[in-house]
Amino acid sequence: MNSTKGASEMQGARVLILSGQFKGEEGICLGEDRNDRWVISPDDSDEILSLVQSRDFGLLIDLSADPRGN
């Protein structure tokens, strides 16, 4: 795993998709796949994407929450 956060911490995280058909849309991280990619589900779609963190998606930060939880 090449991410800055562990797989258990990434699962359920809100993300912004940075590339491809869903570029600019938000989604949720469902976990890591077998190829060191992350499984992402865009909010307004039933699609399941296999993306690389930092290149294809980034984590969203919730500024209304405790910053230690981000």
C-alpha cells in the first residue's frame, strides 16, 4: 500500500475525483484493491472506479469537524 493513510482509515473517506469521466465529482472510498489502487464510488453513479491516490483522487477535508479526524 502506497498511501499516506492506512487502508482501514481510507475506507469510508470522502474523496474528490481528479481524473477521468467523473473528474470534479465527489465520492466515497470503499477500500483498497489487489493492485495498490483504491476502489472509489462516485456519489451520483453506480460505477465502481479503481484509482490511484494523489493522481486520480484526493481526500476531502471536513473543516467543520475536529482537525485531528482529517
